[in-house]
Amino acid sequence: MGAVLAVIVVLVILGIIAAARSFKVVQQYEKGVIYRFGRVMPELRGPGLHLIRPIGDRMSKVNMQIVAMAVPAQEGITRDNVSVRVDAVVYFRVVDPIKATVNVQNYMFAISQQAQTSLRSIIGQSEMDQLLAERESVNRELRRIIDEPTEGPWGIRVERVEIKDVSLPEQMKRSMSRQAEAERERRARIITADGEYQASKRLAAAASVMARDPAALQLRLLQTVVEVAGEKNSTLVMPVPVELLRFFEKMAPGPAAPPAAAPEELDDFGDAEVAAAEAAISNTTVPELEGAPIPPVPEVEPAVAPEVQEVTAANLTAPDRA
């Protein structure tokens, strides 16, 4: 009787072990890969309760969720010879559970190493300005470099890569701050100069308008006096423009100042004398200059004796006498 009870107990234990090995539960975010006597089965098991052979079958569960892996900070020298320290984060997931379990021993470690080497490579290919300002293009290129050797043979797809931080040397930070300060100062000077130019144009236009009517300048002066007096100052300095004095001089009663010919004398710059001189020059007889005799060409030959000259002159005058 005891032997039968022992056999029953052993059978129950074996049944429980067989049931534990036969019934497998796969979660919603997992896929089950069946190995039968060490050989992978082509069909995958989805989420739910599954029955497998207790002897010879083994199930490996693969997580299909997106994994966020932090890439340790990598130091490198950019293409423009700047030493930087860059860290990033990689988002990936398994798209082929069979390849991820068969072709790679530990795909998490493999992705980490691939991301680190790719990050160092992208640092050497980029410039400092690209790492700081063109993050999107750098992220796309880094994703392409990591995803190229992993999706096909490993069955892992890199969904996204983000550069978290770019650490620069302190000297470079100071240089960049000085550059930014100089750029801000340049913009401020340009804006100030532009404002002065516009103000000068407005003032010139206002002066042109005031020049048409002297009373406008007087009204503007009185307005300035009112504005200054509103500050409760004890001292008031009021300039008196010359145009205002001329305005009062014109508006004053009584005979006007006699020097009416003074402007004509001031405006006389000798135009009459110049006109008379031009007329005298134009009346000169030019034909007299044209009819002037042409001076004889000097002789180069040696001088002839006086006797020879007399004979020559006599010979020349002989035909005329005849």
C-alpha cells in the first residue's frame, strides 16, 4: 500500500512538472520563439496561454517594446579641430525575434557598443557648428549609421537617436561668448546709426518745413520753453535764434532800415566787368592774325660772300627789266 502511494505521489509530481513545462504564458508585449531539440521553429507564439511539449521544446520570450538606451558620453575631435564631449540616447525595438535571439548573443550589449562607435564616428565627421545648431541632420545621420548594420542581420530597428548634450572646453565657451558679445555690439551700433540717420532725415524735413514760415520756429521754441518749465527748474536757458530777431525786425513798426542797395553790392561779383572783357575779346580782328606774313625759314647753308650775292641779285632782276 505504501509503494502504491509513493508511485502516485511521484506521478503527481511528474505531472505537475510536465504541466509547468508545457503551459507557457506570453505577455501582450512579447513574442514566443520555440526551440525543439535545439532547432528554432519558424512560427512565433503570440500573447496568451500556449501548450508546448514538455520534453524537447523550450520557449524563449522576446520583448517587442521600444527600448530607450542611454549612450555614454564620448570624447572626440570635430572636423574643425575642436575637442567635444557628446552623449546621446537611442530608441530601438526588435522587429524579428528569431534574428534577435539567434544571430546576436546579447543584442542589448551589441546595440550599446554600436551606438558608441557610431557616435564617435559622427563627431569626427561633423563640425562644431553642426553639432550645436544642426541637431536634426546630425541625429538623422547617426540613426542611419546605427540602423544600417543592425536591422538586416540582427532584426533590430533603430527608431530614433537624439543627442542630449554637447560639452565644450571652457576656453571655447569664452571665445564663443566674446563672439556673441561682439555680434550683439555690432547690431546695436548698426541700429543706433540707423536711428540717427532716420532722425537726421526727419530733422532736415522739419527744418525745411520751419524755413517756409519763421513763425513755426517761434512756436517750437515756445513749446520747448513750456516743456522745460514743467520740470520746476530754477534756471531757464532760452536760446534766441537769428531768424526770430529778423522776424521781429520785419514786424516792427516804423521806417525800415535804408540799406536797400547793400544786398546788390554784396551780390555784385564783377559780372559786368567780366562781360565787358569777353565782348572786347570777341571784337578783336582775327583776320589780321591770319594775314600775318610767314617768317622765312632760316638757311642752313654757309653764308655766301657779298660779291656773289650782288651777282645773283643782278641776274634775278635782269629778266624783269627786259
